[in-house]
Amino acid sequence: MSWRREPEWLDRPKVNAQLLSNGMADSSNIFDLLLQVLGSGAADSWTVRHWRDIGESSRVYPGGADGVAALTHKDLALALAAAQHAGIDVPVTELAARA
């Protein structure tokens, strides 16, 4: 399986946080419907259920969306270090840390 590489300029967490903070993602019912669908199936997660809270946090967090993205990357680095120390292979987390 080949992985399609995203353009270097595309920082998905930052883009998503920016869309939410600017209200662009809420400009139609599509976003609300998407959250409802994701939250009601196998894709349900804490993140899906609290997506609006996460977006609101990025508005008030020091550094805004960039600060939230930096914090996320720091947390991923800590998780990767702990996994490496324990000898656990976490390929999906490694991919997420590269984004």
C-alpha cells in the first residue's frame, strides 16, 4: 500500500483549528451532520464528541492554532519516546507525528 504524501504546506491540525476558529467549517449543516455521523458509529471518539470545545480552546490558547499544534506535536513526541523506551512499535503515532 502506498501512502499519498500531503503537500508540505498543509498542516491539517492547524488548518482544522483555523477553520473552526474562523467559523468557516460551520457555514453549512454539512459540518454538523459530519460530527453527528462520526459520533454515532465506530469512528466515535473523545475528539469527535468534543470537537467544538477543541476549536474554542484554540481561540483562547496562547499562540492560538499554532500553539495548539505545537502542544499536540510535543505530546506525540512524548508518546513516541515512551513507546520507544518500552520497546513498543507505534507506526500510526509515528505517521501522525510527521504531519
